[in-house]
Amino acid sequence: MPEIIRKITIIKPDDWHVHLRDNEILKKVIHYTGKFYNRALIMPNLDSPITNCFKSIHYRSKILNAMNLKYKFQPLMTCYLTRFTMPEELKIGFSKKIFIAAKLYPNDSTTNSKTGIKDISYIIRVLECMEQIGMPLLIHGEEIDQNIDIYDREAKFIENTLEPLRNKFPKLKIVLEHITTKESVEYIKKSDPYYLSATITPHHLMHNRNDMFFGGIQPYLYCLPVLKNKTDQIALREAIASGDRHFFLGSDTAPHLHKNKINIVGRAGIFNAPSSLLCYVQVFEEMNALKYLQSFCSENGPKFYNMPINKKTITLVKSSYRVIKKINVGKNNIIVPFLAGKNLNWSIED
Ligand code: OTD
Ligand code: ZN
Ligand code: ZN
């Protein structure tokens, strides 16, 4: 009989992929990240993207101002790459720790990616510079050609874009963000984890595309890259359960107002910050792999980013936790979290 674990203490985790947004939404969502995580890597795809040091410093101070003392965390900033990004801007930003990494959004691949990159050849000088200074490149890895089936876009991206990119820049540190397929898992596993690693979200671990259409269309399971099939979901679960250091925690928590999620054209993104860590624990338990929870949540990420591992710890207990149903934003708006109103098996000890 496997031993039943009812309590587990791990080094406090970091979330290496977080969308905090701005203004009212920022103020409402920020403390959910602070409750569970010690550091968070903040994505730069605001309505007006964070494309230079000046904007990043300003955005970071807004984040710090919105923070609740009880739920403090360290925001680490990223730079949104456009065809106009100057290598010098990244050099200065990276050396002064204004930027920890830069983000490659293929043009029109996800929320606010209109000024993303149409063709990698536009940013060759930027990539050369990043390789030279050791600045990580974070990638939303999907081909954007509308002729490619949406379920194949990640696999095609690896073949058509990532593999040639890695051949050209073998010492460039890369994170393939929010991987969703079996092919991605296999591809990542073959690499040197110092140069290529991947984040995995709770929603891609807990769901597959059938769930997105279960009983009707489920806008709250719509995200990009879209959920893939059951075989892919199993491959992601096995990847984290194997304890492999290529994989680490990046929740991709991405809040949208309810009215925008259920609009005629609904926005992509899942706001999972209120439960992300508890979801991961549940999946590790289901996979009988709690012994690797700490490496995935708290060690593999800092190792990749050459940062110290956190000193604090967090204790998780096996007791039911009900996810909040909604968050009010202003007078008439709400945000509905991932698994709203549902019960999870784990909670954090206060
Ligand atoms: N995916 N939504 C968003 C970002 C992510 O690709 C992503 O990282 C968002 O709304 O910012 C989403 O579905
Ligand atoms: Zn993305
Ligand atoms: Zn994201």
C-alpha cells in the first residue's frame, strides 16, 4: 500500500509565467499570486506592451504599489520583443535587472500580440545579443499560418521555427512556454536543460480538448495554445511526474473580464492564480509523484534562471479547498477563476 501523505512542506514556489494586467484588474488579482509564490515572472503583453526599460520600470512600480503587505512577492519583468527592439535596450535592461528575460510573441498568436514578430529574421541582431549576454528568450511557440490546423501549430513551430533557431543560436537560453503536446515533451527532453526548458500550466495538466466542448462550449477552458487531446495531456502529466528538470512551474494565469470571455468573440486565457498551486499538488498526488513536487515548483525554475532557491517554505495540507466563484471588478464587472466554486483536495496551512 502506498503511504498516504496528508501534509507536505516544500520550499516556497515561484511562478515563471504570470499575466497581472494593469489598473483595476491588477489591483484585484495580484494578491492571489502573492499568497502562494515568492517570485513571479510578469508577462509584458499589456494593451500597450512593455517594450523598453522605461515602461518596465513604470509597470513594476505599479505592481509594487498594488501589492498587499501580507501577500508580497518579487515581480521579475520581461521585455516584449518587436521588430524595433534594440539590442542595446536589452543589454542595459538585463545588466540592471530591469528585465530578466525577453518574450517572443509570434504576430497575432495570443492576447495583445498585434505587434509581435512576423518573421524571426527581423530580430536576428537581438537574438545574437541575447545569446551573448545569457538573457533567456521566452517563446509562445505556435505557428501563425491560418492554413495550419490549430491543433498542429505547436508541433509545426518546433519543426519550422524552433529547431532552426536553436541551430543558429546553440547557446541561447530558451523557455518554450506552456507546452501542450506529447511532441513538445519529447523534444524538450532531448535538449540540455540549461539551454532549453519548458513551463507547464495547471489547466493543460487537468484538462483536454474534450472538456472544452463538454455539454456545450466552455469559454472558461478556452486558452492559447488550446487544450490538446488526452494523449497529450497524459504526456504532460508523465513529464512532471518523472521529476525531469527540464520542466517547471509557469501557471499562465491570464485574467479577463467575464463579459469579454463570453462575448461573441471570446477572449483566450484562464485565470488560475487562486488555485494554481493547489491544482499542481493534486496532479502530483494523482500521479503518485509528490516527491517531485518541490523540484517542479521551487527548484528547476531558479536553476534555469541562475537564481537562488527561496529560503521560505510553504505547507500544504490534505483538506478540501473551495475555489472562489468570482471577483468583483468595479461596479459591474466580474472575473471568474479557473474551477470557480469547485472543491480541490489540498489547501495551504495558514
Ligand atoms: N494564453 N491568454 C493570454 C496569454 C496566454 O499565450 C499565453 O501566454 C492572455 O490573455 O494574455 C492565453 O490564452
Ligand atoms: Zn503564450
Ligand atoms: Zn501567458
